[in-house]
Amino acid sequence: MKLTILGSGTLYPKKDRKPAAFLLKTESAKFLLDCGFGTIARLVEMQIDPREISGIFISHFHTDHFADAFSLIHSRFVADLYEEKKEHRKIPFWGPRGTEERYKNWRKIFWPEPAEAYLLEFNENTGEFGFEDMIIRTFVVRHVPYFESVGIRIESAGKVLIYPGDIGSNTDLREMVEISRNADLLLIEPGSEKPTPNHFTIEQTQKLSGAANVKKTVFIHIRPNDEDRVRKFVEGSDKFEMGKRPASRQSRNPDFILIFWIPAWGGNDKSGVSQFKIIFKQTPRSALDID
């Protein structure tokens, strides 16, 4: 698996930290974890056609996680029209209860033309699903009381990624430990300095990561005023990392790139390494390779 963090920031974007969006590539899929405003532009900057996206997960309905989801669908449809394609590739959504309803409400406002035959599939029930070469499990997390929020566990070729989205301090930590147990990568916010109903603290994340034996924890959803605090926490650690490497000035660069080299069956080349090691490599694209 290869994970590119397109945005590791919050509702208040900064030049080098955009709202939440994460592109997961496997052998057969390009899967978006959240789709905050600016996601389409980030994809285009990386020379990725939005029509290449094969599935979308939405953790909750705040605009820094959901705002570009409708625009992504609309842009795919229009791009097909430009090329005079009569059939459109179906795209599935995974999200909280209300995802389909909110999509339809957006359509009434921004795309009032008669409904076209654009194939969408909404999965709003939590549970386990097979998709392409991934096993997806969604689960409820606590964030705000105004709507449901969900997290996701993705397994592919023996590697596991956990992304709970925004997660509140009153979430059942024991349940999160079981979901995250022995994960290869945990994408999670460092949250507030003190516990709040809406966001985790660094200390809670540290406790979760340790109890679940997570191999690598990457902090995302980092507030501008928390940069120094989070950076100080991760200094010298081989278990924790900020969701952004020292930035190249080229705007097309993603915030962060993670690469999982998956053991190949019976292979002995680089793609078939038998041991999971973490190696930091500074590159012009500010990438982090995980070999």
C-alpha cells in the first residue's frame, strides 16, 4: 500500500497544511480517505485524474472532511461528457448515516439538472466489506453530537491502516485498542492540550498506540497553534511522526507520502522483503518511504 497525505490540517487551512484528505493506493485501487475542500486541486497538482478514484470514505460531515466529495463526482461526470463517454464508472461511498441524504441535498443546490445515470453506491452501515484488494471495516466514533462519525480499518496484503477521523476524548478507548491492535499505521489527530468531547489529546493517542501495539502513528488534523507542541512530542521518536515532512516549496508536492512495501508471495526482490522496517529518506518531494 502507498498512502499520500494530501491534507493534514483543519478547517483553517495554511499554505503547507490543507484540510483532511488521504490517498491510499493498492495494487488495484485508488481510495480516498476523506475529501476536504481543496482535495480535487491537490489531486490535479499530483497529475491524478479524479476519475481514477475508485472509492471514497467520509468520516463525518464537517467541510474539512466532506466538502469536495460532491464536486469530485460532478467533475468526473463533466469530464466524461467532454470526452463524449456515455457510460460512467461507478464509485462507492463509505460514510456515516446521512451520507446519501447530504449528497442529494447538495445536488439540489449545485447540480439541479435532471438526474443523470451516474452510478453511486452508498454504504452507511458499519461493518466489514470487501472492496477490490482490500478488506474494509467501518466503526462508530464519538466526535460531535450533531451527526454520526465513523472510522475505518483497511487491510490489504497483510498490512493494516487505521483512520478514526476526528475523535473525541469520550470515545471508548478499549474498543479503539481492539480495532487498532497490531496495526501497521495509525492516522490520528493529536487534538487538544486537554481532553475535550470532540478531540483526542496526544497523551490519549500515545496510550492507544502503546496498548494496541501500533507500529507507526502519524499525527494529522494539526492546528496551526499546535505545530510546535506536536513537533516537540515526536522529536527523536521512531513510533510517532507528524503528518508532514519538511516541505518542498513546490506547491504540487503532497504534505506527506508513506509507502508500504508488501511482502510478495515467494518473492525475494525489494517488493518481497520479509521484514517490516522503517527507513526515513529525505527527498525533493518530502517523502517518507516505509520499506
